[in-house]
Amino acid sequence: MKIFSASKSPSKTDPLENTDTQEGGLNPRRTPVVEEYHPLDLTSIVTGSLGERWQAVLKQTRRVRSRPTEKSVHDLRVAIRRLMAALDILRMVMPKSGTSKLRKELHAHLKSLSALRDTQVQVIEVESLVKEYPDFIRFLKLLKREETIRVKRASKEIVKMDLESMESSLGKIISKTDTYRSIAPMRENSYSILRGMLAKIFIRTTVLRKQIQNADSQKIDLIHELRLVYKRFRYSVEILQPIFPRVSEPLLNRMSEYQRSLGAIHDKAMLISALDSYLKSADVKGASRHNSKARQYSRLRDFLSKNLEEHTNRFLTMMDELDVFWEHLT
């Protein structure tokens, strides 16, 4: 099955230039066609997901190029991660599907947006706190300067994205699935292969959760590692939902909330790290306890640390909900 419409003379222009004027619309000649599939036709499920997720990458790339807001950058990062998850699943049943090069390209673009997204989240957070902690208006200004610099850098990277080449690579990857679909052992065993992949990821989360429970220090680092592993698990389950009858939309919403809890902890920890770096460079941390800035620092640092602790403790009470998610895949 091919999900890209055939063309004897493929366009050499940027795919984003072939979009129509409607929100998220794509030119029908270039729009991946998601065909109907049987619930157990795993190759069709995955290739259909590749088409949908590629459209999402195009749409969100256009938004970031137009206006790189915190939301647009976040949405593009999510779209890229979801496309990478679909490529990873396809690679499990088609080891020589040629996904490595495209995945590396996508990962590089994802990484180029990481620092910008973190800074944008910090600006929003500090803006909500600066009224209570006015001495840290300088910290906010510093963050906004960093945001401006990182917006320029990220914008250059996004403009350099060779979408035409990536779309061509994706089309070649998908064209190989027709051959694999005709192989009986692949059709018969792909379900077991993919469920085994999810089991492997789940086992890793189990190990990390045990380490988090027993950790006296570096708990936040372990939670961050769990966040990265869990993202892959969640996005994979989303793609394979058609083969798991017990995975409902309410369950997917719970899985999304679980990820947001992990993300909140990461954002709080990154803000504290940024503040510590700022204060170290500004030589405020070592100032006298009677110094106004030192007192403001102490108050804000205590507030952020307590806030991080609250988010962490809240997550720890729901951490093992992952077991519930796994039960719905059996």
C-alpha cells in the first residue's frame, strides 16, 4: 500500500509551498492518502499513521515558520516525535525499511527546538511570578533576550528543513511495505513483534520506577529518563490503538495526563537550573543574607523548590498507573 499519490514528475518545490489556503490544508496532489485497512493489517495501520503524522509535521512547520510561539514550537516537537514513533514501529516489522536516515534528520530538527521550547516555558512561568518577586525582572529580561536569540536560531534551522527530500524518503519507505505485506510470516508474526516492542519499553519503565522509589538523590534525573521512555510508549500505543480493543479514548486521555505530569516536573526543574545559573553569574547567591536580592532569591528559590516537590510527590502517587495502561494491552 502506498499512502502518497503517485507522480511521474515529482515537484522539486518545498511541500509547504503546495498547501492551500485553509488551515492545515494540503494540495490533493501531494496529500498522503490514508486508505482503509483491516484492524489486524498492521502494516496498513503503521503506514496510514506515517501519512497522518507527516501531514501534521507539514502543518506545524508552517506555523512555526510563521510565528514560533511556545505552543507552535511545542506542537511541532510533538508532531515530529509522533512521526519518529511511527518510523520506529515500522522498523520493528521491517528491519531494512530504510528509516534510519529520515529518523536522524527528524531528531536533529527536534533537538534544534529543544532549548527554545524550554526558554519559552520559563518566560511564561517567570512572567506569572515577577509581580511577587520584582527584583527578578532582570532575570525575566535575560530569559526574553535568550528567547529572541533562540527564536532566530531555531527559525533558521526550520527554514533549512528539506521537506521535499524528507517526503521523498518517506515515500520510498512506504513503497517497500507492499512487498512485506505479501510475506505470510510477517503478517502472522507482526502483532507479536510489536507487542514485544511495547513490552520491552514497559519493562524499562518498571525498572526506572523502582529506581525512583529507592532513590535518595537524583530522583529528578530518573524521572526525566522515565519521561523520555514513556513518551515512546504512549505514542506507540496511540499508533497501534486499532489492534488493542481495550485501548479507549478515555484511556489515551489518562495516558496524556500522565505525560503532562512528567513534563511539569521537567519544566520546574529546568527553571530552577536556569535561575541558579543566572544568580551564579550575577553573583547574587553569595551575597549577604541582609541583601535585598539575596532575600528575594531565597524566597523565590524556596518557592520553586517547594513547587517542584509538590509536582513530584503528586506524580509519585500516580506513577504506577502505568501498570493499568499495560493491562489494557493484554
